[in-house]
Amino acid sequence: MKILAGVLTLLLSVTAFAGEGEINSGDTAWVLTSAALVLFMLPGLAMFYGGMVRTKNALNTMMFSFIAMAVIGIQWVLIGFSIAFGDSGSSVWGSFQYALMGGSFASELSGTIPLSVFAMFQGMFAIITCALISGAVVERMKFSAFIVFIAVWATIVYAPIAHWVWGAGGWLLERGALDFAGGTVVHFSSGTAALALAIVLGNRKDFMKSATIPHNVGYTLIGAGILWFGWFGFNAGSALSAGEGAGVAFVNTLAAPGAAGLGWLLMEALKSKPSGIGLASGIVAGLVAITPAAGFVEPWAAIIIGFVAGILCFYGCRLKFIFKLDESLDVFGIHGIGGFWGAIATGIFATVGAEGLIKGNAYQVWLQFEGVMAAGIYSFVLSLVIALIIKYTMGIRASAEAETEGLDISLHGEHVIKL
């Protein structure tokens, strides 16, 4: 009971509970800054993904990231935040008390920061989670279908999972599952959603038939750097205060991706040559894996978590060739596998404000497994249903002619790079 009380105390510090209190200007400034850093990850993701596709699809790929900013930005204000963090007394669903963000919303607090600041910080998480999914469907999904998919998915998948893990009375929170900044909520849920979409869409016409050469590896490396920069806000901002918790998460957000990048390059060097795409992918794998553990582990553990993530995700990205499933830019291979490992690793290495396996609490590993699998299965099944409904109504895949011509011209009438 003492351990559970300690865990819940720490989790409450990263969970929204509106109520009486006093605004701390330092905490508020840090979370505002962190929210902006997370939003800045979107152009980073656009470059990271955009550099890995062929020139004729680069703009379309980048548009998937930017449209998420517009669509989910509105959805979060209208209803998403309320479903995720409204206090309904339910363990699986929020409420409509903050729908449209009207009424008392502007004057309420969440801990030591305005509720509006917390809502916007969390809104950035919802935006990038939807954008992450797009990596699995590039070069063949209709732009309009993606818009519909993320609008529905953010409402009935992402928001409820956020409530389970971080919302008042959420069942995974009450069970004691740990997720500091979104390994379960953001990464494993987006990874499994990406897998479902790839299954419904089917493979690109030339998948495993001809080489798909990234058109600009420099874009991908710069994108990875921007993602790493923004991720300091993603993880350290999740402490919701400018204190020790943010400091620990900040250090770990440097250590883990560095170790993961080295782990990935080591695997590449053993097989062929260390590559720019490999380094960028390894860095992101480490960022993903440390996300759920960022505020719960010490830096030495973050290095282990990152290094293992680099190796696991290196091999995870090769599963699509074994199963002959075109999960284009390895969303499941990096965010799914990396998110799963990060959740389990949190249960193993937690020593800061919580106790994991190395502190004698083996049950925490089970709680982590239970939480990540519940979210993953829920996301996969509902994503499959949403995608199938879209497929048999408005259509989900671009035409064969559009795919051959390139989605930049066929869907948008322009190129990001003039041919």
C-alpha cells in the first residue's frame, strides 16, 4: 500500500485534476514553453517522414503532419480534451464538461498551472500522435480519408486511452500503471493504429519489387534533430512543474536517444554500413522508449533502455519484410515496438517516485504489460473498424494512376521540390 500511495502521488503530479490552488508562474511558463516545443515537433516529423519517401510524394507526406495540426487542434478544443480529462466518475471515459472549452474552463486550475495551459500541452500530444500514424500509409492513402480517420480516431481511441492513463479515475491510473509522458498513450497506440491502417490499405504497388530510395536523407536527419529538440518539452514538460521531475526527465531525454542511436548504428555496422537513416531512426527509437520512463528512472537506466531500444527497433523494422506487409516508414517498428519496450522497461527500472522490478516490485512489470496491451488492442481493433468503414464508404486508397504519378501532383497539384 505504501508503494501504491507513492506511485499515485507522483502520477497525480502529471495528471489533470482541476480544483482550488494558486498559480505558480514558473511552472506555468515552463509548461507553456513545453507545449510550444511539442508543437514544433510537427514540422520536424514532416521533415523526418518527408525525406524518406520519393520526391513525387514528399509534399503529400509532409501535409499529413501539418493537417493533423489543423484537424486535431479544432477537435481537441471542441470535444477531445473533455473526453480525455473531464471528470465523469467513469474509469473509461471523461465527460462533456469542457466541451467547447467554455464556462468555467478559463478560470480553473490543474495543480499549479491554469487548466487552459494543461489542456493545450495535452492537445499537442494528441496532434503529434495522429501525425505519427501517417508514416505507415504514405504514398498511397487518400488525403481526405486520412483527415476523416484522424478526426474519428482522436475522439474514440486517443481521448479514451488518455483518460485511462492520465484522467481523473482512469482505470489504468487507478491500477498503478506508469506512463510519464506517453509510451502507452502516444506511441504504442499510434503504432498499433498504423499497423491496422497498413493492413486495410494494402501494399504499395512496388513494395518488395523495386528499391524505394529516400529522396533526401538530409531532411530526415534534420527532422530527427528537431524531434529531439522538441522532445525535451514532450518529456520534461510532462512533470507539469519546473522542478526536480522535469530535470530528471530532461537528462534522460538526452541519454536514451544517444544510446539508441549508437545501438542502431552498431547493428548496421555489423551487417553493412552505418547510415544517416539508421542514426535518425535510432535516435527516434530511443526517444520513444524513454518517454514512459522519463521521470521514473535514473540516467544510467535511461542509457540501458535506449541502447536496447535501438537494437530492438532495428530488427523490428525488418518484420514488415518477413510478413510482407508494407508498413511504409516503420511506425509500428519504431513507435509500436519502442513504446512497448519503454512501458515494460519502466516497470523494470523505476526507482524515482515509484518502485519497479529492480527495487523488488515485480508486479509493476505486470501492470505495465497489462496497460500497454489493453491500449494497444483497443487501438488496433477500433482503428481497423474505422479504416474499413472509410474504405467501403468514401474510399481509403488513392487510385493506381495517382500512385504512379505521385500524390503531390495528383492530390495537391504541386511539388515540395520541383522536378
